[in-house]
Amino acid sequence: MKVPQCETIGIQSEDVPTLQTALAQLDAPRVSRLFKAFADPTRLKVLYVLTLEHELCVCDVAAIIGHSNATASHHLRTLLEQGLVKYRKEGKVVYYSLDDEHVRQLVEIALAHSEEQKDV
């Protein structure tokens, strides 16, 4: 598919300097790492099930996504490092949940957008 491009060269918007200033304040590498965490299908499954259930132990996550406890733990650790999930320990059992409502919203928006793209 050919991407449409401008046929003339030159800045047309008075907003360019303001937008360049705003862009300089964006921590693009940090935000990019966040989206990379979402980009892995297994991690997305984990996040999705955590939108459906308030919290789940590692064993339950592993059973639901069809992977070993070690694999589930690996993905949960990545999500924890990105600030997408949090955990609490009760005896020998570790329970994970979404870190905050923003994570739930990101998952729900991504799913809604994906559904809309099916029709395109």
C-alpha cells in the first residue's frame, strides 16, 4: 500500500515549535518498554485475565494461560518490572493483580480497538 505524502515541502503549521517542545518532554523509551510488555501474546493474556479477576495466584495464572509456573512467573516478573502488575504474598502463595485502573483501561482500549479493526 502506498502511503500518502505531502506534495510540497515546507512547514505548514504554526504549532510545530510547540509540538516539538512537547515531544522533547516525552520519555519515549520508557513508554515504548511499556508497550513492548503488552506486545507479547502471553503477557497480554495474563493482563487480560487479570482484568477479569481481581487477583490470581501464580499457579492459577499458569493453568489459565496453559504454561508452566516458571513461564507464568517469568511473564509476571516482566509485567511487575514495567509497573503493570503488583503482588501480595500470603504464606507461600503469591497473588498478582493489575497495578492500577490505568492498566485495565489500556487492556480494554486495546481490545476494543482490535475488535474495530476486524471490520476494516
